[in-house]
Amino acid sequence: MKTFKNPILPGFYPDPSICRVGEDYYLVTSSFAYFPGVPIFHSRDLVNWEQIGHVLDRPSQLPLEGQGVSRGIFAPTIRYHDGVFYMITTNVGAGGNFFVTAKDPAGPWSDPYYLDAPGIDPSLFFDEDGKVYYHGTRPAPEGEKYSGNWEVWLQELDLETKKLIGEPIGLWRGALRDVIWPEGPHIYKVDDYYYLMISEAGTGHHHAVSIARSKTITGPYEGNPGNPILTHRHLGKEYPIVNVGHCDLVETQHGEWWAVGLASRIYGGYYRNLGRETYLLPVIWEDGWPIMSPGTGKLEMEYPLPTLPEGKSVIPSVCDHFDNVKLDLKYNFLRSAEGEFYSLSERPGFLRLKLRPQKLSELDTPSFVGRRQQHIDFATSTVMEFTPEKENEEAGIVLLQSNEFHFRFVFTKKRDGESVVRLVKCAGGEEEVLQEMPLNVSKLYLKVAARGQDYSFYVGETSDSFEPLMENVDGRILSTDVAGGFVGAELGLYASSNGESSDNKAYFDWFEYVGV
């Protein structure tokens, strides 16, 4: 029997949502304060996914100015109806809940239609009678008696006017009494029932999936006596897969049911540098209720393949030589791509980064081009042509969790004019130079290798002459368990003049990332 391995999208791809159109499947995930926003993937076998674009790829769709890295875009939902794709989500720091539409899921997508809807985590349900319903989560109307005292609510949406109409209705507050953060709601119609599936107890260790049903979409909803239908909170903090939840269901063209959901892999203790990743698990129905991961009741790292035509494995390129006119879809920026801080055309075959005054430690748009860390053990490297002209100028590789928690592995200049390779640790907003090495070159090779939570930093004048700058540096500051927030670690190329104006530039010939 052929099997597949989880996660299907490794690295920081949380809050997955899925829809099927014929034999094609489309999946989106949260992107928070990274730009472009809401990566969208396509598959025909539910296992092998190819990114086909970003839903929010224009500044007019995605204002992120001044937002922390764990703000921005929360919990998108993708749905398809009558020839149109809909993606609905929340920009928590600019505009709130909105949806966009497209005929082609690869884009372009419309500008946002903002809704007068409180709360977060919106979803859409298209009923058989032609009505469309918005449902999301909001603070309980009687007031937030305790943090997380929210409810799932519903209101009709008029697609012609792009407005909510009628009265809002509270639907459900979760399976447990006084539960916190009922969120990520999705409604499905199966046989004679409307099913409302949610996550509850927060997106941390106690995350859980629960479900209720009703004969009418407005309720009342009765909870499944088997709730929660998926959680790992009872397995302890040494179990390798934690915080399982935020699921979305899909039925295949052959009548099988599957769910996508998020979970995290811990390593080096209870630390989750990779963030919340996307997993796939089978679902069956018994006595009118869904059974997730039947037989074990927990998310497994390996399952039999879905009964679908076997897809072609999507093998990502290991090394990017920057030969294309556009950046690969795996790359992103912080908050925006405006300001022309990067170029692939100024010097063909190189990524050019202009040294902007913005710092990585600020809630701004620095000269940063990043990608997700996707493996517990990995190596990433680059070759850079750069000559720092002043002590404030630096360029190199960064390992980023947030503006307050990151590593900068950069070439810079000291006050006395000596050029050095420097490793800077920023934890809690406090910066510390861990190590530096004098180096008088204009072209240098940088490499970071991670074995679990041990991150080692190497520098060389040629590709075969690496020597250690510092080895076995504790990488746990790259986990949300230290830094807080909702994102996973990113690796990227960076250049800054640290508050000063500069015309200097750094040129990167290639950027390599290898999971080991």
C-alpha cells in the first residue's frame, strides 16, 4: 500500500483552507505581515501541492504598514461557487474582514470588499437555495467575561451589494463550558444536516477541533457527543506533534472525505521554530458525525494515499541563481515590496538589494527577501558581493522570527574602518554581538547549518573554504515559545544602512537552501 508523509506543506503555512473544483484542489494559508499575502496552491491528489500564486499580491489589497509580524492576515477561507473563487479573511490591523474574488485562482484577484463584521476568522457558505452566509467569530455580545469568551456567529451576505444583510445570529460557543477562542468556523451541508466545525481553546497546546449540527443553518446547533473530534492536548508536551487544529473538510470526486489542518513539530524541547504547518488526514462518517483519523484518533505522520490519480511530486529547487525576471513564489517580504529595494534586472543573474535605512528591528519594510524554514535540519548559503562603506552599513543572511527575535549574519564595518563578518543576536529587542571576524574582501560566502536547535555560522572567501565564525548557537529564540506570536522562522537575504541614507548595494549571485 502506497503512503504519503505529513506535513504536506512543511514550514510556516498555518490555518489551511481547501476547496475542490471538479478534479482540482486549491488550498490557501495565513500569511500575517508578510507580502505578498495568502499563498495559494493547486493539487490533483491532495498530497503534492504546487504554489500557483498569492491571492493578495498588490499593495491595494494588502495594507500592512506598521503591523507586527504576527498581525496582518489571519485565517483565510477559500470557496468556489458558480464559476467564481472567493477568498475571505481578516486584516487585523487594517480594515478588518473582507473578501476578494477571481475567475482564475492563479489571479488576478479583485481588490477587497470590506464587510461591516466584527471579529476574525470569516468563512462563507453557499446554500442550496441561493443564499450566501458569512460566519466568523466575535466577542460574546454580553461582554467578554474572560479573555477568549467569544462566539461563532452568522449573517446573510448579499453578493450583489457586497454587504451583510439581515440580523446577525449567534450560533455556538464550542463544546466545553467556558471554552476560550471558538474560531476557524466552517459550515458544510451533508445529507439533511448543516455541520459547523470549529477549533477551540486557542491555537497553542490545547488546540482542539469540535463540531455541531443543525437541521437549519441558523440553529440551534447540537454538539457531537464525541467532541473534541481531534486534539493532541491529552498526549503531553513530549509528543512530537502538538497544537493540532484549525481544520477544513473536503470531499473528493470519488466520495472520500479528507481534512487539512495545522500542527507543529517540536524539537529541542517544547520549541516550534517551523511554526504551524499544514497536514492532511482521512475522515469517515459514522452515525451522522465525522471521525477524524479513524482507528487512532490522532494526527499521524503517515497515511495511505487518497484514492485519486497519483500526482507528480513537486520537487523544489535547491539553489536559486536569480536567472528569472521575477522572484520565485516561495519568496516574500516584510509588509510590502514597495520602494524598489530589490532588482533582478539591474545585474542579470543577481539579486540586488539596496541598503535602505529601515532596520529589521523596526515595524517597517527593510531590504529583506525571505523564505520559510521548512526542515528541522537544514543548510542555507549564499555568495555576496558587497563592500561596506560606513560603519552603519551591513548585508548578509538573517534568520527571522520577528523584529524583536532574530539573528543577523552580516558583513559590516567597525568604527575604526575595519571590515568584519558579524553575528548579531536580537532577543526581546536587545541586540548582542555574539562573534565577529576581520575580513578584507568584496566577495564572500556565507553559510548557516542547523542541526535541531544548534545553528552554526560559517564564512569563506571561496565556496570550498568555509571556516566557522560561531558554532552550535542556541536557535530557540526563533520559536514562538520564546518570541510569542503566530509565525514560523524565515531565512532571508538582507541589507541595511541602519537609519542613514545610502546609495550602496549588495549583490547576491545565488541563494541555496537544503533540507538534510
